[in-house]
Amino acid sequence: MVVKNVSSREAKDGDSEFTFLISLSVLNHLGRHLYRSFATVLGEAISNSWDADAKRVWIDINYRKNSFLIKYDGTWIDADDFQSKFLKIGYSKRKEGTRSPQRRRPFIGRKGIGKLALLSCADRITVISKVKGGNYVGGTIENSNLDKAITDDLTPQEYPLEKWKQSTLRQHIRGHSHGTIVYFENTKEGIRNSFDFLKKIVALYFRFSLLDKSFNIFLNGEKITHKHLRELARKTEFLWSIGKYNDPYVGDLRVLFSKVREDHETKSLTIAGVHGFVASVERPRDLKITTTEERVGIDLFVNGRLRESDILKHIPTARVAESYLYGQIHFNGLDDKTDRFTSSREGVVADDPKYKRFLKTFRKTILDIVTDWDKWRIRHREEGDPDNERISKKERASRGLYGAVSNEYGLSKGSKNKGTVDEWVDELSGDAAFNFESYAECFVSENLVRKFIRERKIPLSPEAKNEAEQWKNREAESKNRGNISIPIRRVKSDLSYLDMKNLSNLVDKKDPGKEACLPRDANEYKPIRDAVAHTALLTDAAKHKLTTVRENIKGRIKTLLSKP
């Protein structure tokens, strides 16, 4: 800000009077170059149209000319308003109230500097507006000329806007009875995003229609709705709705769940003053619906406008489920007499007390959600959260293996028996997880004892040799019946035919009838171990017994292996 003596007129007391002048350089200080993304510029223009009670916003993009135009109807302004309101940096319409005059929409604009976003992304910007039955008023800003004016330290009064050219906008003003047009020529980094990308961006981040259904946005003539997010909806498997509100995207999800997804789960949550949803996709890469670099997250909206993207970065839980979650949280309570939005309008002031309280509460909700997510993923035979300790790592791994195997037995959606088979698979899941874990324990413990016997060169007893011979004969008979000539066991020694009952007698000479020892545990272990090996479903009592004996055997084998 520049302070100049603009009058040497002497007052009666002999003192001079001074007033403030504003240098154009203040535009840079206030953030003329803070708006870096194309979506931010769109957001500012769309927010202006919302505040102006517009019903329709048209966004027209010309990739060949590297230009785009935003046009909307709504409250029109005349020459006086254009000068005293639109071009007045710092003018806030909230001085006249907090809601728009006609449709009573909550105002988005606050500081009167958001319009600087319009200067950030193109070399030449034309802004015109008209009232019904009147003529367009406005002008053109050539950023190179504005840069020179700033370098020369000119005041706003010394830098008039250039005249706008009707020939440039002829096709766009046709049929436009009232409202505003903003035209951007030669965008600075080019319009690099594809049309499909921009449709998804608009559908994701501009949710004003949730507050007023009459508000519509058109991109190159195509109306943008939640249906442009159908690809994301199809990849969504779980949904947590927060509060009661009507979001057509959430409604679309529920329809898809009822008609398409049989593995869906939903839950309703409550957070005071907050509404919205959180959802999860099948795989983290499903959140990359815009580009390979950007991913959808859980975003915070205030009065329909995106105010903070990916709020989980402020409240990380370090849980794997975070990489599967997306959603939209609406907390209109952040828009009150306190201005808690950053100057760039792309975030919320981090240390604002009300915002911090919201984040603290929402983090608790996210922790509940990631717990639900883990339960639901396991229930549907998918990988869950390996760091969630509600079930052991062994049980989690067993359930994951069962899920991977059983999914290969799933029937196609049109199959008559699909429902029945899915029920059978679900019924087996608990037993399968236990048996898989038990078999793994058996495999590891018996093979470790075999290696110990080989390493210590412990001779086989006559009883062990006889047992091995019997199993060799049974195997030979089975191979003959099956007409199999290939070798089955990689190691053909007698040890590979002995189970824990016979192996334990070779390494522990204690009398199982007189004291606790590995052979006693092995005797108790054998009948249940054989049932597991034969894929039988165990009773609860058998599961409890096997778990106890397994732990005993594990402890004794660890002691055995630790012997010098």
C-alpha cells in the first residue's frame, strides 16, 4: 500500500490533510497469482454465479484456441455496480446480508478478493455483464499491460480497462438476455485436462445443486450431474451416510447396491451439524478417476463449495483403509461471522478452533469407519486391515487365504445356484480359517522336528520304521489304483511318513503316562490333527482342545530346538 500526500490544502489549524491511495501492486500482494489450478478458477466463477442467483452456468472450452468462457444468468449489474462492486477489490456483498436477495442462497463470497482468481490463468480476460433490455458493460484486462502498470506503480485510477470486442464474443452473447460472461484467452499453461476429466471435476467438486436443485452447470452444452461419476459409483462397495440429506449421488449408490452389488454394506452415522457420506472402493487405484496423479479423497464442503480437499491429511490414522476411502463432508457451520478460509480460498485456516474441534470429532468417526471397513472386507472374503488387532495375524492370513481360494468357486451372477453356493461358502469361512491355521501349525511343527532329527542324526526306532513301512505300502496301493507313476514325496526317507505321534517318541523319551511331555501332547493331538487333515469340520470342543494342545506342542518344540 502506498501513502501519498494528495492535497497540500491547509486546514484552519495549519495542518495538511492526507488520504490513502492504493497501488496496483496490491493485486499481487492480495494473491493475484495464488490461484494455481484450473478448478480453482472455475470454482471462483461458479461461486460468483451462485451468489448472483443464477440458475444456469455455461462453461465452454475451445482446446484449439486455448481459451474458455464462463457465462451465467442471474442478478444482473449495470455500469455503476460493475465499477463500484465487481471492480472494487475488497468489496463484500455480505455487508448487505448473508444471503442472496432472490433465492435466499447463503453467500459464498466473503472478502471480495476471490475475483483475483480470474486474473491468474490467462493472458487476456474479458468480463462483461448486462441487465435485461440493456447493453453489456465491462472491459478487458491484458495481463502484460497490467504487469507493466504494476511495475510503474500506477494507481487503479491510472489503469482503465481496455474496451472489449463484440466480434470476439458474438456467438456467446446471442440469446443471453442478462447476466455475466467471463472470457479467458490464451490460458497460461494451456487447457491440458481432457473433457472427460473436467466433467468429473465439475461433478465432484461443485455441489451447489444439493442446496438449490434449480442450479445447473453445463460443460460445452452438456449438463453435468452425479451421473458423470457413475464409474466411481460402480467401483464403490461400502457406504457410510452421515446425517439426513438428499444427495443424488448417494441415492445412485444405493440403487447400484440393490441391483448390482451383492457384497455391499451400508451404515448410518451421526455427527452434530454435519452431513455427507464416506464410501470405499474395491482397490485404491479405483480412486484415480481423474488422472494417474490425482486421486479422490474425503473433501470438506461449506454451503456447497469445496473448502478443503482430502481432509484425512490433517487427521491421519496410519490405517490401510484410508487409501480406499473417499467422500464429501458438508459442515456449513464453518461459515459464520468468523472468516476461517485462507486467502487463496483453497483451504481452511489450520489453527481455527472450530475447525480443529470438527477434525477431532471427525477423526473418531474415521476410526469407527476403518474398523467397520475391516470387518466388512473380511466378511466378504477380501483383504482387510493387517494392523487391526481385533483378530490375530494368523487368523487374518487364514481368512485371506480362504477368501482367495473360495472366490475361485463363485458362480456367475446369472447362475441358478449362485445364492446357495455363496451361502455354503460363507458358512464354511469360520471353520476354514481355523483349519487353515491348524494345518499350517501342523506342517511347520512336524517338519521342524524332522529337520531336528536329521541334523542330530537320531536313529529311528523299530516302531517308527514299522509305521513308516505301513504308510509306504498304503501309498503304493493308492498310486496303483490311481495309475500314478510320478514321485509324490520330495524326500523319500522314512521320516517323511511319520506324524507328530511317532516323531515325538524319537526326540522325547519321557513316559507320557507319568508326566507332561511332547509324546503326551502328540497323543492328544493326533485324532484332531487327522480330522483337520481330512478336511472335517470340528466341534467347538475339538477346536478348543486342538488350540490348547497346539500351543503346548509349539512351546515344547521351541525348547527342543533351542538345545545346544
